[in-house]
Amino acid sequence: EVQLVESGGGLVQPGQSLTLSCTTSGFNLGDYAMNWVRQAPGKRLEWVGFIRSSGYGGKAEYAASVKGRFIISRADFESIVYLQMNSLKTEDTALYYCTRESWAPSDSWGQGTLVTVSS
Amino acid sequence: EILMTQSPATLSLSPGERATLSCRASQSVGYNLAWYQQRPGQSPRLLIYAASTRATGIPMRFSGSGSGTEFTLTISILQSEDFALYYCQQYTEWPRTFGQGTKVEIK
């Protein structure tokens, strides 16, 4: 069974950093690209970023709203994908999901981890 | 950035009725369109990809159609568990963008 478990969320002040983890199981992470998607309270889903599989170079793509502040990385041997978030803003407050990409951008979703940016 | 617009914002229907949800892209996305369902308090789940292919385990009452800029998600006979929020997403170019969602509620 495919499982994605996000962790690392919490309350931080504006300008601080936070790193989220997505621990995967039930499939070989190295074979898949992965996405991060977020959802602010009462708002639509927002795609945050994507990382290619290592076989395709592991390069990442980012939404304009987070480019230059967020970094996605992967540790295939540990079955973990990371989202490093720097210079956090109040508008980054959201539930953050990691998703697996296969035929569609997000064929499997985790339960999400909540990030609150507030002073 | 490709803007995805869903209509209507809310659809009020009774169990057993047919639901038709629309998604429009600001420019052509070909067939690179996915639909997701989000029940209250749950994570989204993939329903449809490539505009019309049902994901694994999705009931046949869900169907997708369209290409280019106009897409439709149809639920042929609404079941109680289908009352939820539905999002479309294009994945033809970066950034991948979602629609604002259509809520299917019980009338």
C-alpha cells in the first residue's frame, strides 16, 4: 500500500525557516517524481513545487510564490522527500501535502502537515 | 500562468441526480487535465487524469471529457459519499495550476 506521511509542521515567526519531511512507503521512491501542494484555510489547492526522479536528474520546479525561498530535495535511500522553507511569510500558512506523481501529478496524497506563520 | 476556472462554484443536487462540473483553461492544456475529490476533513484523491481516464478504484459513475480549454466531470448518479469539493488541475506547463473548486452539496 502506498503511504505518504508528512511531518515537521508547526508554528513559526515570519522570516524563520522550517523543513517538512515526507516519508514514503509501499513503493520505490527512486522511481517517482514528487510534488508538494498546499492549502490555506478555506482556500483552493496551490501547487508548490515538483522534483523529478533521480533518473531524470532530480531537478525541481517551483511556483513563483515560493521560488528562491523554498527548496525541494530527496533522499531516495531513506524514502524521504523534503521541503525546506526559508524566509517564511504569513501567506505561507497552509496545510502542506506531498503527493506522488505517476500518470497524473498527484495519484497519491499524504494527510498533510500544518504550517502556521505568525508573530 | 494558465488560469483554471471552475463552474459553478456550488452545485446543489439530490442523491440519484446527475452532476455536471465544468473546468475552463485560459489557454490550451491538451489532454493534461486531472480531477480530484476532497471530502470534508480529508486529503484530496485523484479521480480522473488525462482528461478522461479514471484512476484506479474510481467508480464508473465518474467520467471526464474534454480537451484543449473546456473540460467536464460528470457524476452519473450521485451517491451520498460524492457530496464533496472537486478540483481540476492542468499539468501541461509550469506552474501547475488548480481551479478554485466546485462544491457539490446536498439539496
